Amino acid sequence: MVKNTDLLAIGHAAHDYIIRVPSFPKANFSSPITDMKTFNGGAAANVACVGANLGLNTALVSAVGGDFKKTEYFEHMENLGIDTESLIIVPGEKTPTAFVLTDDNSDQISYFYWGAAKEFAESKAPANVIKSTEAVHLATGDPEFNWKCSEEAKNEDLLVSFDPGQDLGMYDTKKLKDVIENTTILFGNHHEIERILDALETDLTGLRELGPKIIVKTCGANGSEIYSSEDKVIIDAIDVDVVDPTGAGDSYRAGFLSRFLNGESLEESAKFASAVSSFIIEHQGCQTNMPSFDDAFERMNEFY
């Protein structure tokens, strides 16, 4: 079968409210909001959009509200050439909405309204769409639906990358293990990887033996670490002025996959990923400052 897309991203598309506060309040207290804007977001949609802007042929499976196709966000996806034919449109529901609060230490707390995304739980894996892609990226979303998709992708012998992100707490131990067993590349920040290791009562070697051949751990300003059977690769973060860290992880995943799927090494893929994410954090919003391939490649070569 001829593959129609390079990468299928599965999970949330969302409207993001990016909110800045000096500090997070204790329970029953308040904190002033110093800035608030609305942007396009959702982890799966971020990966699909950034990947498309880098030159990948991407597709997206997300559950969205009944009016989504009338929004600027949908037009934005269409302009990027993303295959949106398999969006799950839920009449009478709102598109998921994220409220992301960042304090002066660049720590974050998020609140997420699922809305239409509740439909994931009753949906079947999009078998035909999965068969027509080279790789599947499972982002934040319903654990059961992600597992169904990982099973379908594994049956098709596809590369499966998995990033539970801030939805990690929704996975019970069995479901988390089931998805990881079907995973080729496991992504997570340093907090999430530690939580996964604790939940599965294992170490990095044991985690890799469960399924993922590659584990990518992002560490914010401290760069990233990539673990495989061959080696441990450590990549420095590119030093830029950070305006908003929201979306850095998703853009890193898009950058990494865009190079890895084209046969580049883990080191080169991670360097490119770091360059891509460095553009995102220079502006507010996950998709506001998406670099082209040439922009990211030039910055990567300048820094490394």
C-alpha cells in the first residue's frame, strides 16, 4: 500500500488560554493574572502543525466541537496541508480548551476541559488512516483510545511514538504498560519519565525491555537525553530568551520525528528537535513561531 502521510498524530486539538501569574496561589487564595491570550494548541495538533511546517506530510485524529470547521484553527490546519479528514466532529460539544498557567519560575499548572474529546472513549481506532501512514504519534488523549491505536499500528509494523504528557495520571498501571509495550519511541520530560519508572517499578533498562527501543527525556533548559541500546546521547538546549515554554515539548517531538523518519541519527534528530523548540519558546503560543525546516536547520548548525 502506498502511504499517504509520513506521520499521523493522535490526541487533542485544543484552544489554549496561556496565562501568566507571578506565583501559584495556595488553596483558598488568589493570584493576579499579568497576561492572558488565546492560541491554537493541543499536543497532537501541535505535533501535526509543527511537523507540517517542517515539511512532513501529517494527518491528525482529534475530537473537536461541531463548529470547528468554521474556525480560524481549522483554516490554519488546511493551509498547512494537514490531512484532517479523520477529525471526529462532535455536534453540540465544544472543542477541548486548555488553561495553562505559567509562573515567574517557568513552572506550569494546566487545567483542561475535554468537551468533544470525551468522544474518544467510545471511538474505534481509525484503521484505514493508520494503515496509510509511516508512523503514529500518540499524544495526550484518552488512554483506551491510544491503546487501541497502538495495537492497530503495531499490527501494521509501524513506528509508534508515545507521549502521555500531562495526561499520564489518567493511565492506570496496566494500560500504561500495554501502550508502552507497543511503543517504538517513548517521549517524556524528566518528571514524566520518573513517574513512569515509579509506576512500572522499573529502571530505564527495564523500561526499554518492555517495548520502546528509544527513550527521549527532555529536561528543559538542561537539554535532552536519549537512551537506546547503542548509547546515551546528551544534547544541550539552545540558549534563547524564553518568553513562554508552552509547546516546547510538542515541537521537540515534531522536530525529532521529522529527522528520525528521514533516516537521521538520534544525535542529529535531537539537535534538530532542540533547534525547533527554541523557536517556539521565543513567543507565546505553541504554533505562533513555527520555524521552517531551513530556519531550524540553520540555527542547529550555528549552535552545535
